[in-house]
Amino acid sequence: MLIDAHAHLDRYDLLGEHVLGSALAEITEHKIFTISNSMDLVSYMRNLEIAEMSDWVLPTFGIHPWNAMEYAERLDELNTAAERSPMLGEIGLDHYFVKETANYPGQQKVFEYFLGFARKQGKLVILHTKGAEKEVLELLERYEISRGIVHWYSGPLDILRSMIARGLYFTVGIEVLHSEHIRRIAKEIPVSRLLTETDNPGGPKEFLGEYGKPILVKEVIRGLAEATQITHEALIHAVRSNLHELLRADPWLADSYRNKLK
């Protein structure tokens, strides 16, 4: 079994007819346990439908910081989905791709809404931190959140080390094949906290020149193995064990998902 701890399967709908079906077939063929993150309410509803099509897909609900302004004054509308979702993601802050500083208070308001939910319900969070790594860490500390997955971390090493000390897990994706900084980050992360991701379908386009397919996770594993000097087989085993350890006692997760990770 392979692990894709961060994808957006609903986004395959944008690529044309039958693309999603082909992606799900690939996930099944190669046994890729895939966490499909949501960016808003509409994408969560679609991810729930996709999860009905494949036992290998775990859907999660979150409001991506890019979409936060749409929901900053509508937080009550999020309660049902937040209560239903076994994890909360993708959530966080973005001060890199989002240049309009006027949007930052709205991002933080939505992020804090989810952190409050996570603290109250003991749910795992899946975090977007681009350009706001220090601010995210400070909010995690304020809300006493230590159960989380940091998606595609690319920030400063000192903040990374503080997040590691906090007990967080980290996904590494296709950029490990293209960036010395990401390789350095991968070496810093303890093997027991490493997870693999694709951020499919759109995330890899910058590096591939095309949209990503689920099997891309094999290239991620290759790059991560080279960066960390861990054997291919040992890395696959470690990543699966890491996700199992993170989720094995999760009261919000269905037994069918936990059993797959054993």
C-alpha cells in the first residue's frame, strides 16, 4: 500500500469527462490510500461523493485560506460539515500566494474557527502554512493543537524544528525532486513523522508541465528516498506506519480506514 496524504480529488472534475474515473482506477490498482482535502463546502460535498466510489479515499472538510474571505462572515454554515468530517483540512494561512494583506484577518478568523473545533472535538488538522509559518505555529500553540499534518512545508528551518517539537507530521511532495531546500527539510523531519503526498491534480503542474495522476506518489517516494538515504521499501513501510500511528486511536475515523493502514 502507498500513501497520498494530501490530494484534491474533486479537482479532477475540472479536467474533463472520465478523468476522475481513471484516477480512481489508478488508486485502486496501486492501493493508494488517499486523503482528499476540501477547499470549501462545495468541494467537500463532492469529495463525499467520490469517497462513495472508492474505499481508498478518505474525504476531509476544510476551508482553504484562498477561499476564507467567502466564509469569514458565514461560519455558522460550516458547523454541520465540520462536525461530520473526521479531520479538518485543508485549513491554515497563506501570506505568500495571497498578496492582499486586507484578506489576512479573514483568513485568521476562519482558521481559528477550525482550530477551536479541533480542540473541542480532538480532531486532526491538515495545515496550509505558505508564507505564514510563524503565525500558524503561534495559533497552534494558542489553541493547544499538536495533532496535525503540515502540508508541503517550505518555510524556515527554525519554525520547522518548533513544529517537529510540537509533535506534528509533515507531507513531502514532488518538489523534493526539484528543490534543495525541500530536500533539506525532508532530512530534518524525523522518519517517524514523514508522510508522502501528491497535491493532485493541480499542485504538481508547475513541476510536471501537466496535471498529476495518483501514480505520481511513486516518484515522490523515489525522490524522498534519495533525499533521506532511506531505502525505497523502508520508506514505504515507514510512511504507512506513520499514518497508522497517527490515526489508529482516532475516535472520529471509521474502522474501515484504520484497518486498511494496518
